[in-house]
Amino acid sequence: MDVRCQCGTVTFKTPTPEPMAVYHCHCTECQKQSSSAFGTSAVFPAEGLFPIPTDLKAKLGCWRRPTKDGRTMDCYFCKVCGVRMMHRIREADGKERETAIIKGGVIEGLRFDGARHIYTRSAVVGIPEGAEKWDATPDVTEGRQPLGSKSDQRM
């Protein structure tokens, strides 16, 4: 799948033809990042995208932020137009996940049907009837080490 920022400076292919999963995240961080009601994230294997090739890396800025559960998120954006392109999470022990998240709006032809909704406790729009959803985050997601938290309950 083709990935492209708003100005066209950053372009690349997804590491696989289809994502492992698609999530609509309703957390307040994703609301701020997307300047919208939720952020859409497509999960892909990191292999084939990381390490980031030198020519692509030169076009990307990186902002690192802590997550509320002790992890770190490396957030990559276009240096020209500022559009968030992807992020990768480091576990509390510093190990990078085997997955990378490419933002849904920059992937041409991404299908949103069947997307899962997470952090619905912060939702500012309705969640479609019958959608797979969680109040926070699932105990297990693609590439994530489980925390075993009781707060990560499926709805």
C-alpha cells in the first residue's frame, strides 16, 4: 500500500500488502494528535520499515513521548508539512515492538471496515453498533507485551 504525507515529501510502501489490524483510538492523546474525534492506526510488522532507510529518515522528524503505562512512543512526522506518519512503541524495558503503527489517513486505499475501537471511555462520537470495542486497550494487541491490568477490559 502507498503511504504519503499531505505535501508529498514523505512517501513509502507499507511493509506488507495489508495491515495486521486497524484501530480507531479515542484516547485524548490521539484526539490531540489527529485534531479530531479519534486517531486511526494501522498495525504492520516493523520488519521492512525499521530500521528506517536513510533517505526516508532525512525527511522525518521524531518526537518521543512517554505513555501512561511506562512505555515510550517514537512519533515520526513529515518535516515539511508536519503530518504524523507513524509511531513505534518501546516497552518499559526499552525493547522496540515488532510492530509499527502507520496512521490511517496517510495510507492510500486503507479499508476501515472491521476496525476495532479502543479507549472508548474518552469517545466524543458514538461507536457503531456491533463494533469490537474496549473501554481502554485490550490486554493483548499485535506486537504488545501484555500488562495484565484489570483496567484493560473489553466491553
